[in-house]
Amino acid sequence: MNRAALASRWRRKGRIFSVNFRGATLYPAFQFDNKGQPRPVIARIARALGNQGSEWQLALWLTSSVGWLNAQRPVDLLETDPEAVAEAADQEAEELFF
């Protein structure tokens, strides 16, 4: 299996995102479950926030304290409370849009 092609296909479909660093395309590991599959919540977060800025900004949002999550980092809740993370992304997108 060509993992790079698979990751690229998932990215084109909006299931995951990547960041570019020093000429390399990187896929943050936190967006995959323990079986290497994309976490479904990532697609929802990317839809909500992806049009608001760069993929680096998306990665930063996921790894920073978020008020909608009681100052917790979304990345720390992807496995235990993905719905709360998705809702926080929706709220964040509404604030950015209006």
C-alpha cells in the first residue's frame, strides 16, 4: 500500500489535513486513530475552520487552549469527546465569520 497516495487521497476528500514544513508535506498524527484511520471528527473540524485560514492555523487551533472547551486543547479530547471538539470548532467558525 502506498501510504503517501492514501494520505493525499484522504486530504483531497477533506478527511484529514496536512502542513508543509521545509518542503515536506506532513500529516499530524493526532488526526488518526490507533488503527491509522482518519478520525471522523477531523473532517468536521476542517469543514468548520478550514476556510477560515491556513492548515497551519488549523493545526494551531487543535493544539491550543480553547475557551469553548474550558481552556482545554482540542487535540487532548479527540478520542474522549470528539463531539465537544466539533461543537467548539463550529462555535469558533461562527465567531470568525460574523
